[in-house]
Amino acid sequence: MANTKRSNPLLLVACLGLLAGLYGVFEALVYRTGPTGLGSYVPWGLGVALYLLFLGLSAGGLLVNCLVYILGKKELDRIAGVVTYATLLTEVCAGIAIALDLGHWERMYRFIVSPSLTSPMFWMLIFFTAVLVVYAVKALAIIVGSQSLARLCSLVSIPVSLCFYATNGYFFSIITSHPAWSGAFTTVWFVLAALLSGGGLVTALAWFSQEESEVTLRLGRTVAVLLACFLIFEWLYFSAGYRGGRPDIAAALTAMLTGQAAWSFWLLHIGLGLFLPLALLLVGRNSPAAVAWAGLCIVAGFLAYRYAFVVAPQSVPMLPGLDKAWQDPRLTLTYTPTLGEWLLTLWVFSLGLAGFVVGPRLFPRLFSRPAWLQPLAR
């Protein structure tokens, strides 16, 4: 992306993906959830997993702002522009993914005109909008070279972003009909997962887009700590679930580990998304390229993690025998994404890739060091 000629093939891939995925967008807009593999017992699938993936990727801005303004790692401010742009782009992709997955996306305005202040979904929308506004203002501040406004936006974004990611985790934690989700642990795990996946993205961007070796290595050390914490949390999640004496929770965990999509959980999430980047961060800790590739591996593996977290617990009946009480194609505990769902996923990914490729051409000041860090002209 720093090299226009080098990014042209990526732009071609993104354009082809956008064209190929148009049918998925058309199907979601016209036929809504009708042609999908979703049903009454499994109402959330690939679309929600895609939303959660991009939601987590947007947390790179929160991670960098915490490192700069709380821990004093001022050198990370060199990539403030590209991190701000990445946060905005991934937030937009997350919003598109969940809007098209809702079925009746045109009814979203009702959250505003008839709000329910006790609804987590209302606060998710409020904090989602707040994050977009704060980072949009910060992007403008970086473009015009206002350090004071950019600093103010960064400080405001920290509590706002924490509330946003925690609210998404809280939404899952209170769904008691699926006990594998419920509990205060889920909220903390959501924030940690978001910081890890967002950290992986900005680490990759720091090298592949900015070629900032010092910044990349610094972020790599932070991501290594987050990765170790995530591994501990995941072990605690499965260990407590199996040893807690709840057959429904154990059944949901078994569905993750040995179910229909177990191969993606083990190969993509555990192998590609956790152990391979951990090895790269340990062996290549002094190589910016190795650290950046570790970040990309984390990003790639997180879709499998989000998919397993969303779909597997829904394969366990909320009441014993519920799956056998009625017989209907929409009353089943199995879920397989349709071609239209995969094409919509391809379209959203391609949109994100296109955004990262054309970003330096449209907003060059965001993809260079902020004006207040530029050397003074003689």
C-alpha cells in the first residue's frame, strides 16, 4: 500500500471479489434471510460472525491509544493516521455485515425513534455511532494537522470504545438460554479478543503499509502478551465449562471441538490464528516482517473463532427434546451457510481490502506520519 504498483494486484483482487459478491448483497437486500441457512433455532450464523470479526479488528485504535496515552509509548503515534483509518473502515464493514444480516435493515431507525434504554442493542448502536464520530473527527484532525484535537479525540475514544466492545460482550453474556455464552466472563473475553485481533491488524499495517520497524516490534511485544492472555482465557473457558457439571455447556463445547466446523476451529483458529503467530512472535521477535505476518495470521484465524463461538452453542437445544417436538426445515439445530451468505462475506471482505488499497491514494496524510511528527523543513 505504501507502494502503489505493488498494491495494484490487491486492488484487482478486491474488485473481482466485489463483483463476485454482488449476488450475495442482492439476495440479502431483496430476499432478506429467506434463502439463508438460518432458522428459528439457529437465528445467528455467518453474518453475525463476520460482524464480530470486523468489530474486533476495529479495536486496534483502542489498543494504540491506550499504549500512547496511558502507557506513554509515544513512538506509536507515528501510525496514528493509518490506525484511525483502519478503525473507521473496519467499523463500516462491521456495520454493513450486521445490517444486511438483520433481514429488515430498514427498520434500524426504530432504535432511535423508539429507544429502549434497558436494551443492550440500543446501547450497542449508540456506542457504535459514537466510535465512528470520534474517529472521524480524529481523522480530520490528523489531516489538518491539529495535534490538540487529535489528542482530545484519542482520550475520548478510550472509554467510548471500551463501552462499545464491552456492551457487545454483555449482550451475549445475558443470553441465559445458551449457557455457553452467558456469564460475566464473556464480557471480559470479548474485550480481550477485540484487542488481540485489532492489535494483529495494526501490527501488520505498521509494517506492510508504513514500514515502521520500531513500531512494528513494539506492537509485536504487546500482541504477544495479549495472545498469551487469550490462550489462558480460552483454556479457562473450556476447562470451567467441562468441569462445571452442566451437560448443556459441555455439549456446546463439544460441538465446537468435534462438530461440523471443528476443522476450522482447530486448523484456522488454533493452528493458524494462535500457535503459528505465537511461534513467529517468539522466534522472529526481532524481525518486523515476521511480527507483521504473525499479526496477519491472527486476523485470518479470528473468523473461525467467531464462527465457532456463535454457531456451536446454538446446536444444543434450549429445552431437552425441542428439536424433535416439530419437524420443519427451519426448525433444525444444524446450520450450513448458503452460497449467498458466502458471497456476501466475500463482498464485505473485498470492500475492506479495497478500502485499505485505495486509502493511501484518497487520504495520503493518514498514511504518513502526523504533521506534528514530521521533521521541520529547512
